[in-house]
Amino acid sequence: MNKYLISLDKDNQRRELFFSQKNTADFQVFSAINTMQVEWDELAEQFDLAQFERHYGRKVTKGEIGCTLSHLNVYRLIVEDDAVLEDDYALVCEDDALFAANFQQNLTALLASDCSVPILLIGQSKIADFYAGELEINYPIAFSFLCRKAGEVRYAYPYKSYFAGTVGYLIKKSAARGFLKRLEAEKPFWLADDFRLFETKFAVSNQVVRPLMVIENPQLVSNLEAVRGSQANNLVKKLLKYPLKKLMAIRRNLGK
């Protein structure tokens, strides 16, 4: 399968850290689009600033534009590769990706399973560990016996789609083609990880993997402790909502 690593040219140390991991030699590096020194007028030619603000209720940052454009350009590489079939998955990672033990074995098992969803989220940004108990509280999936099993991981629909970050995910060529098709009618206006928008407006659904196979490397995440603190402060409120969310996840997976 095709594997892509999105990385800014200047981030040599991040790439060295990424490629120091097992099973990374076959990743193709895509030079991320650096928008930080680009003028807003020029960015507006490539990205719909006004539509972003209408949709998200705030102004977009230059970094967010660069992230979205980088992922779209990787989709173009996937679509242009004649060796990739429409139903094949490609793996897209960012250079802060840290792989779990047995990542390759579980990836092989996933690819051999009957997973047919357009996008499979195997990673999560801004999270402390691969087992990520807070993810189950915030975005539960169904009970294990209702999930698909692949190697040491299971996958299913979450109770609803959410912002998972783009540190690691699988996307089918047909789904990548769908994103590029949209660009024929409109400029991009979305965040690269707005999987809720992709599902509800673009009809591109996703499932998630538990435990996680990819997280952000803690060596590169300076605000991880702040994230942990925020999660702890809201734990009681989240737990009160958990039973209803779990029921919604069960119903959703039973209905598929």
C-alpha cells in the first residue's frame, strides 16, 4: 500500500525521529505546504476564508490552511497513481506520528479485513496514550462484541464523528477522488480533520480504531499536560453524558 508522510522541509529533526521507528522506510515524504510567509490575498485564491469563518465562527489560521492544502495534495498523489485501485487504502501520517507496538502487524490485519468505510482513523492528536480512556468517555464506540476485530485492535463507528487530528489515518482512493471532485466546484474551506463535516455534508463516513495505533509523539507535544488537566477538570460532566453516548454508539453500529 502507499504510505505518505507530510512534513515541512525545515523539520529535519521530526523526520529523523519518525524514521527511527520500525516499518517506516516505505513512507513517501510529501513536502508540506508552508503558508506562514504567504500573504492573505494569495491564500484567498486557494482557500475560501469567508466560508471558513461562516462555518466555524472564527477566522482560519495560516497553519490550518497549509495543513488542509497539504492533505489535499497528498490525495492528488493517491488519485494520480494508476497502481492504486479505487477501493485501496493509502496511509497518511504527519511527522509527529508515534506508532504503537505491533503497528505493522495490526495494519496488515486491518487491510486483510472486510473494512469498507472511506476513512479509517487509526490515530488521534493531543492525547496521552494509545489506550486513551478519555476517548471512550468522549466518543464511545459499541461494545467489543459488536466491533470488527483485526489483529489486536477493533474498529467501529463512534457515536458521532469528531475532530481526531490528522496524525494517522487510512483513506480509500475513491474517497480521495471525491475530495478532489469537490475542488472543481469550490475552494476548500474546511479543517483537514473535520470528519464530522466530511460525514454529514460530503457523505464520507469514517470508523475509528481502538486501541489507537498512532498518537502524537510526546517528545513533540509541548501542551500535553495542559490537555490532561483540562480533561480531568471536566471528567464528572463527561461521565454523566457517557451512558447516552454509549447507547447511541451501539444503535449506530447495529444499524450499519
